[in-house]
Amino acid sequence: MDKLINLAKQFILSPKEAWESVKDDTSSAQQHVTSYVFPLALIPAIATFIGVGIIGYSVLGYRVQSMELGISQAVISLVSTLLGVFISGFVIHKLAPSFQTEVSLDKAVKLVGFSYTAALVGGIFNIYPPLAILVFIAAIYSLYVLYLGFKPMTNVSEEKSVGYFVVSIIVIILVYVVIGIVLAALFGALGFAAMKGSFTM
């Protein structure tokens, strides 16, 4: 646990040094997601459950607070993060030859997973939905961390780095949106029923 906390802290406070410390890491994609991404992904998931299911919030004079909705939103948060890291890493891995470099699946997944650090830790602010802007700011910072780690992790050439980076950002955003839509559809019936019973004036 101490190793996880120290590494997460390093990726938030000193991302350049953090990338140098992990670029030769030999752990597999599965090990990375299990030991690093999953524990951090629990932060926004639990915070979302508390924020929506227990504390609640108001929208246009209506109060939203439901245990069922909190659970469904928490599950969507957790699953979308884990799938997003794997799928985004897989696509970045497959795109590498198009930018005249080679990136193993393990490294691509770690590139995405470590970049998510600030966004996942910042997800603690989901505990009070009106603070969602802070979660957004943390997500933007994660894109900066991704930028810093791109060359160390992919060994892409200077002339190809910008294109590869931009395409990767688009991939990550699209993957996250698609997964969110699919999961929202799967949980739609539960979420609608929960919200229907949770609105009060």
C-alpha cells in the first residue's frame, strides 16, 4: 500500500521523475491494472456512491439522492475506468506501427493507467457533486501527465510524437465515452427507477 501511495503521489507532484522511474517496469498489463489502477479506481467509485446515494444533491430545485442510483453510478465509474485503461492501451499499442515505433501492450496499458492517477485521486470530490469542476481539472492534469510520459513510454520520434499523442487522446476520450454510454444503457432501467423514486421538491 505504501508503494502505491508513494507512486501515486509522485505522478501527481513530480510526473517527469515518476515516468523515468517506471519506464523500465516489467510488470504485465494485468498486474498493473490489478495492483495500481483498481485500488485508485475505487476512490471515485466510492465517492460517487456516497455523493449520490447518501449525501445527495439538488438540480433545479429537485433533490437527487438514492442508494440504487448511487450503486449504479459507482459500478459504472469503476468498470468504465478498468475497461477504459485496457481498451485504450490496446488501441495505442496497435497504433504504434503507424507512427514508426513499437509499444508493447503492457507498456501502452501502463501509459494510460499511470496517466489516470490525478483523475482517479481527484475523483474523491465526487463525494459532493457540486465540486465536479475539481474532478474535471484533475482530468485535464492527467492529460498533461500523459503528454509527459508519451515519449519515455513509446520511444516515438520527435516528428511523430505530436500526431501519435493527439490520436491517443482522441482514442482515450472516445473509448471512455462509448463505454460510458454502453454501461449507462445497461444500468438505465435501474438508474431511471432509482431517480424516479428519489426526486423530491
